[in-house]
Amino acid sequence: YQTPQFRKIRSTYIDAGIAAQVFNSVWYPDPAYDLPLLGIDFLSFGKKKVLCILDFQPLSQDEKYLEKYIDPLARIKSKYPGLAGQMSARFYDENVFFSKQLAFGRFDNAEPVMTELFPAFKEYLEAYFEQMKRATPSKDADVIAHNLQRQKDYDQYSAERDPAVGLFSTYFGADWAERFTHEFLFEHSVPVPKPEQAKASSK
């Protein structure tokens, strides 16, 4: 999807019955705005493994930028202790394209989905839309180019690390998963040569 304020809003949903339910969405503001990306991940594997991630994914770790866009989330996050978990460093560096107010929950039953996740989700969305309403688009070509480049950097970073790529490979095959990753999920990313490909190209 595309709107005057967002150059891309994309969503992915996998329905594998009780075994797996996955919803992922990323909102990319028009690069005239320096707003963070909105990242959403909801995953359920059976009834006893529920994971959720909500975040305003910052384009910068500059103190003033974080104070403007990220710090206001602290008030919301503090209301939902079940979403105060910490993301594993196995795939991502939480200091790169993630914020300190990331809402992360890991549940062994579905009850917190309605008591914590859903109300938190609504509040994060409302806060994000409010930030967009207050934002003033830049007309500076250098600023716009910089914002777009940071979004492209996010795509590359995520394409190389997103564990969902492995999930897609399991369900749909490696070739399909690679195309889907670079052509839809993170369209500004490029495939990184696999070790065997790198060796072959160096000969």
C-alpha cells in the first residue's frame, strides 16, 4: 500500500493452522519525513508459544532524535509489564534500527494477547499516527536522500538477519524465500553471496 505520507506499507500473513500463525508489517514513511519505521511482528506456534514485537524503528540513534520520537513511548510501555521482555541478540543488534521502547512479549498461553498485546498495539498505533500528523515534510533534497538511504540500510540489515526468511524457506523453499525477501519484504536489499558462491566467484 502507498499513501501521501507513506511510500510503502507492506504486510505478510501466514496461516498454517494451529501450528503457525504469523503476521508481519512494516510501515515506511515517505522520505520527506524522518519518522521511524513502524515494525510489527505477531507470531503464534501452537497455543503455548506466542511472540510479539512492536517498535518505532529509528533511522538514527542521535539523542535528540530518540527524545523526539522514541521517549514518548515509555509511558505506554510501562503500562504493559508483559511486553517488557528483551529480544534475543542471536539475530539482531538491538542498538541498530531498534529502540529502547521496543515492546517484546513471549507468552505460553493466548490470554495476554487480549489483555496486554491488543491494547498496547492500539496505543502504539495511535502514538505513531499522532507523530505523523504533527510531522512537517522536508523539502531539502539532501535530507530526503538521507532518510531514503537509511530506509534502504534498514532493508539490507533486515534481509540479512530476519529469522522469518528461514521460516519461509521451510514452507516454500529456499529459492522462493530469497525472491520474496529481496523483491517484496525488503525490496532495497541485495542478496549476500553464500560462502560457496563467494569462493566460486573468487576463482
